[in-house]
Amino acid sequence: MERELVYDGWMKLYKEKINGKWYEILDNHDAVSALVLDKEGKILLVEQYRPAMGRNTLEIPAGVIDKPGLSKEEIMSEELMEEAGLEVSPGELEEIILFRPIVGFSKSKTYIYKVELDIVGKDKIIEDDDVIAIRWLDPTTFRNMIKDQIIQDNKTLMAFFYHDK
């Protein structure tokens, strides 16, 4: 097998020759995300600008696993504090799904957790480098935003349909 590094940045891109055929393989970080529910059954989404999409998106809170020495749950707990101002202990997070979002050219994994909070979620503007605002949606509004193609993110869709089964 021949392997050549094509791009070396936050992610790495390789070309690999396997059985006489060249493939592009992306080496990117694994990730964590969370389906967060308030006591009324509303679901937390973060609004953020995504350059590849060229627009703001609505997604469940998430982050990459890139902090040595921290567990996946500790990283997710930190992300909930940074992105939504929510204090959630790692022990409150229940892992519900592991999936591979781009199997055609990456082995990266995304872990989805679930946590139910004893609060009534309130929409608010967030002062974070990435997140613009948080929104709490009831399942009907969420479903309509999927139908209207407003919500398109794969981890967010996966979490919603897991919950809405």
C-alpha cells in the first residue's frame, strides 16, 4: 500500500493506493454531541455560522475530541458550558448512538449523548467564538424545520429521529 500526505493542517488528507486504485482519505477528529431536553420536552439547538455551508445552521451542541486526558463525557460537559452556559456533569450524560458520519473517506466517529435537564429552556444570545445563540424547540417545530430544510446537520437529524421514534 502506497500512502502520500496531500494536506497537513487541522485535518490531514492522504492519498492511498489500495489494490491498484488511488483513494483520498481524510484523517479528522472524532466528535461528541448531545441531545439536550428540558423538562417540557424541548430540544436544545445552537446556532452557528458554518463557512462550508455559507450560512448559519441549527445543530445540537457538539465538539471534537482533541483534549488529551479528558474523557468523551468530560469534553461534552465542557462543550455544553461553552456553547450553551449549561452545567452538566459528565455522569449525567447517557451515550445513545455512535455513528460514522462520512464512511466513504474517513474513519472518524461521532458519539451522541442524551441528557434531560430539570429546567425550562430559554432562547438566548451567546457570546462564544462559534455559537451565536441557543434555541429550544418543541418536537413539532423541530420536525417542521427538518421538512423545510432549515435543519440539515446529520448528527442533529440522527439525534432527533432517535428521540422521536
